Amino acid sequence: MALKIPAKKTPEEIAKLQQEIRKLKKEKNAFILAHYYQELEIQEIADLVGDSLGLSEAARDAKDAKMIIFAGVHFMAETAKILNPKMKILIPNPDAGCPLADQCSAELIEATRKEYDEDIPVVVYVNTTAETKAAADVTCTSSNAATVVKNLGVKKVFFGPDKNLGLYVKKTLPDVEVIPIPKNGHCYVHRRFDVATINEIKKQYPDAVVIAHPECNPEVQDIADFVGSTAAMIYFGKETEAKNVIVATEKGLVDRLNHDHPEKNFILAKDTAICKNMKKNTLELVRDSLLYEQHEIIIPKEIHDKAEKAILRMFELT
Ligand code: SF4
């Protein structure tokens, strides 16, 4: 059943909900994790804000909490559950899925393996469902994708679901054949960035540097001064001496950078770069997941064990 997303709230309503959440969090001994792409009002009540892998690792280490509220999309909460299977992990809105993750099913991996009939390892991005991870050999993140592929020491890999991240790996490791699964997997948010719009913004801020996520199209990556994962972009934003920075990634990260570094100016490289899936979580739903302890992530044991193996392999290789 689709959950209703409430209309925009006043600052007073936000403050009231945040107060309710903080009180419930204490009573329930809950730990709240929020992805950088969540609205700032959710990031403000989180115990930790981070990228998908960083948050899952934090979930693994949060042994003292009684439950974790994972304000992100479904695959992220699943990854947290895989790394900390005994923990009660709740997602505020179970409809918050990731269209990129949905583009690579376990069945597609099996069919591709059969089609090639060669022993080619399957590397999947953490932005995949638990079933897909279970069907793969190893997972990767946007920051370690090239290292994982390099350390496999093979000449060919299947790589999914993000084609642009696969091309980025190929650029770093030109001797490795990177076969995309599916052929054209993409994140609809990162695909929206284009060179013409960035050049227009640059006319207004000629001194600006451009930073881009590897899920962006190759031509956007080519004109960027820096290409890196969410965590790397956060680090770049902190360290750079540039006053103006044009950012090609989801709006939530740009809001966060402007919040953390008010002396600098981070400019979203495209107004429409908003992940509506991430924004399906709201303060009301965070409150309700705490109050009713609802929308728990459950993963069947067989899927869990295989998916865990693929994630642990990534840690071994990096
Ligand atoms: S920004 Fe793209 S990859 Fe991230 S959750 Fe949204 S659709 Fe998925």
C-alpha cells in the first residue's frame, strides 16, 4: 500500500515533529541513520548522516541500540540488515525503493552467466537488492569499484547495474573488459546532468570548479575537475579552497555541503536532480516507524548468507 506523502511543513511543525522524534528515540533506545540525500529536516534528527556503505557499517557497529531507523532507500536498509542480522532495522517508508537497483535482478545475472558460458565474475554495486547481491560474486561502492575489479585480477567482469560507473571503472582499468548488466542501467537522477547546463552556470561563476559523481554520464565526468563518490565529494567540499563549486549529484548532498560550509557556495548543476524515491521518507514517517516499530526489514536466511558473502568479499578485496 502506497503511503501518503504529507504537504510541506511550517518551521514550527518541523520543530514539533523533531522534538517528538528525539523523545521517542531516547525512550526506544533507537539509533537513527540518514543518507545525505534525505531532506535536511531528517538529517538534523539523525545520530549519523552518511553515504550508503558508511551507514551500513555504522549499523553493523551499533550493538548497544535496540533498533535502527534507516532513513534511506530500501537496498540500504537491507545492506544494514545483512551486516547486522540480529538488529531490528526499520525503514520509515517501505515504498522508498531505488529504480537503479531494480534494473538488475538475480534472474538477469543468472541468464547472463548462462549466455556467456565462461567463468566471468559478477561485480555489483551496493545499489542492488539483497537477492541480486546473493546472485553476484562481490559487491562494490562508487569509491572502491575500480579497486575491487583490479584486485579480482581478471581480464573480464560483468558489472551492474550502473553503466556509467562501469565505464568509469573501464577508464581506470583499460585492460579489463567490463560487460554491463543490464546493457543500459542508470540512475535517473545522475543522468539528468548535462554539459550545456554546467557551461551556462560556469558563465555566471567563471572561477567555479566542477565535481561529479561517477553515476553521471561520461561527458559530464570528462569536463569535471573531480569525479568521486558521495563520501569523496563531502571530503572535497571540506578541503577545497574554491569559493564556488558546481556539484553534479543529488540535491540533498548540495544542501548538506552548503549547511556545513556556509563560507563556500555549492551550486546544484541541475535543478531537477532530486531523487524522489529518497524523499519518500518524511519526519512523520520517521516518527511513526519509531512509535509503531513498523516496516521491519526481513531477509530470508539463504539470501542473507549469500549476499553477506558478496559483501565480505568486497571488504577482503579492498
Ligand atoms: S539517487 Fe539514483 S541511485 Fe540513489 S537512490 Fe535515487 S535513484 Fe537510486
